[in-house]
Amino acid sequence: MKKLLLIASLMLSFAGIGFAQTAPAKTAPKKEKAAKAATTTPAATATPAATPTKKDGTPDMRYKTNKDAKAATPATTHVKKDGTPDKRFKENKTPAKKS
């Protein structure tokens, strides 16, 4: 009787493990694709770039004009997402007034 109970429990556990390994089918929502395509298309066609750009609108760094333009802009490494300086870093802090 013990052997029968052991075999039955092993079969149930293996069946449970087998079902746990299958992943459900992923479905992509159709609304996101339409919204994303609608937002990128007008922005790309609204302003023609003076320098060569890639399909996504970023400057193509294979061209010298784009490399020179990037070198001419000052490197601002410590800014927040909204573009304001990040005050956690020394170069962005204002000096304290001495009394």
C-alpha cells in the first residue's frame, strides 16, 4: 500500500511540475502600437533636420558635421530628467555665503 501511495504522489507532483513550466501565451495590445506610431510620425515629418539624421530622428554620428556639433556642446553630465542641474553634485551647488 505504501508503494502505491508513493507512486501516486510522485505522479501528481510530476504532473504539477509539468504544468508549472508552461508559460501562458502573450498577446500584444493593439492600442499601444497605434498610439506609438501616431506620436512618432508627425514629429519626424514636422521639422526637417539640417544635419543627416537616422530614421528615429537622432543625429547620425557617422557624419563629421554631427561629430563636430556634439564636440562643440558643453557636456552636462549631472542633470535631472527635467533638465535642471542636480544639486547632489559639487559643480551644481551654489557656494554658501559666509557671515
